[in-house]
Amino acid sequence: MESETRTIVRLETTKGDIEIALYNETPGHRDNFVKNVEAGAYDGVIFHRVINDFMIQTGDPKSKEAVKGQMYGSSDFGSEIPAEFVYPKFFHKKGAVAAARIGDRQNPERKSSGSQFYIVTGKVFNNQALIQLEQSKSHRRKNNYFEELVSRNREQIMQLRRNRDTLALQELQQSLIQQTEAAITGKEDLFTAEQRQVYTTIGGTPHLDGEYTVYGEVVKGLDVVDSIQAVKTDGNDRPLEDVKVLKAVVLQRAGK
């Protein structure tokens, strides 16, 4: 990556400085992040959710007035941002910066939080673990696709049930299974060679790939990220001693 072509932001934290490069390929998230920085949205927030070997999360505006022992993570600065998946080019390697969001049930379009983000720490995986993740993801995709077909045919299914037409129900079920197999088989979401190389050496959180928008990466201060993920936390994954973003500063803009 040529850092001079990217927007660079520095997070000055109580554990040290972290520099983040924002991807031009995710302009909505890049511009929103810069807007937040210039508005002072990140000045004074805490890392409210820290999980060792997983990620560190910040950006809740209410955490600026953090009350000891209180759980944070439900507030936003600004509005949700449409998802910008540039996958598999950008994935959840260690040091990746990605947008937090609410779950699929309330947020099927997977829109991103207006301000909350996380930095991946993750762990190193072996090839067998990655194969199992691929199989699990494929199984989940098939289940989701099948459930979608069931939803589309719900009226017919309910009518067959009311008629107690067991044979027709079985035939319809088999038809939906065949449609699912035809739609998914051969289109499995397999890890690329680059992902395999990174996940088996540097590490990350591969099970999040394709689920959350990755829009940047740490280019300096990964040791600071490691020191934050190692702090002691309470039952809600909040550090016992607050780790703060003292100030966020735009160091460089894309193309300048």
C-alpha cells in the first residue's frame, strides 16, 4: 500500500499514538471518519469494549463522560453509513479498522455506525481452522438462502398445512432444497491465497469477513493496539482502568 495516497489519521491515546490509513475505496466511511475527527467526536472517548485476541472498540460519544463500571456502546455520533464491502480485497487482518454496527435482524442492510469502530487484533489460525470456517460459512449461507425461499413460499406452505397435504409439502421442501443447492454450490465463499497467508502468519478475525465494512488499517502504533487489548476488563469487556482517545488528528488527506 502506498501510504501517501491515503488519508492518515492519528489517534493520540493514553497508551500511545496509533496512525490509521483510510481506504479511498470506501469513500463514505473515509469521509465520515474525517468529518468526525474534525468535529472532535473522538476527543475524549474511551475504548469501551476490549477483547484480547479479538479487537478493541471505541467511538461511543457518551463515553466521554464515562461513569466507572457503566457499559457503553449504544450511542452514535452522526447517522448510519451505507455498507461499503470491498471484499476480499479488504479483510479482517490484524490491524484492520472496521465499522461497528447493530445486528442483522434490525439492520439487514448492514449499515455502519456513524462513529463507532474497532481495530482488529485477532489471532493466528492454521489451515484446518480456516477450512472449518469456510465450511461453516457455506452452511450458514445455505441455511439463510433456504429460509429466504421458505419465506417467499410461506403462503403456499401454510395452505398445504391447512389442507394436511403432507406429500405436497415434502415435494415443495425437496424443491426448495434443490433450488438452494443450485444457487449456492460452486459459489462458496473461500479464502483467497492472500487471506490464508495473512491469517496463518499475522492473524486476524476471519469469521467477520464480509459482515462488517473494513475501511482502513493501522500503519503505525500496532504495539499500542496490542497494549490496549492486553488490559484487564470487567464482565462487559470494558477496561477496569479507562483507556482514552485524548485527541484525533488528520495528518494527511488522500492525494495530498
